Amino acid sequence: MEVYKSIVVRAKDLIEDDLFNGQKQDSSDESFFGPVRESDREIFPDRTSNEIHNLIGALSMTYKDVFFNRFTFWNSYLPDPGREEELKTEFTSPGVL
């Protein structure tokens, strides 16, 4: 919170400075995706582990949850490649842990 306070105070000082030369935003470069649908939050097994990890990270806390069947995911972990190979050897059939 202290960092935020110092940044806001500094930004306010810069904006109020007579030498401040603001730049208007270019609205022609804006985009809008639309609302997140339930199907956007669903995990599909054919996606890569990176895609699933990114989906969980991007949507789980912001948009209710990410799910697969009746399981809800709030967080994920990608092991390093060596550990991933160990896990594949230990758990040979796909499933949810």
C-alpha cells in the first residue's frame, strides 16, 4: 500500500506540473472482447498444460472459477520439465489429482 501511495502522489505532482505535456489516447486502437461466458471458463482435456495453466491464472479469481466436469480450479502449478517426467512415470493414467 505504501508503494501505491507514493506512486499516486508522484503521478499527481507530475500531472500538476506546468511542464506536463499529456497525450490523448487513440480510441481507434481500442478493442472489446465481450463478457466471459461459462464455456470460456471450461477446461478441455485436449489443451496443453500451459494453456490450462494460463486459463486458470487468468480467469479463476477474476471470473468466478475455471472448471472441468464437477471440479473447480482456483490455482495451478506447472512443474519444471524434469519433475514433469517423474510425475508422468509415477501417474501413468490421466486423471485429476
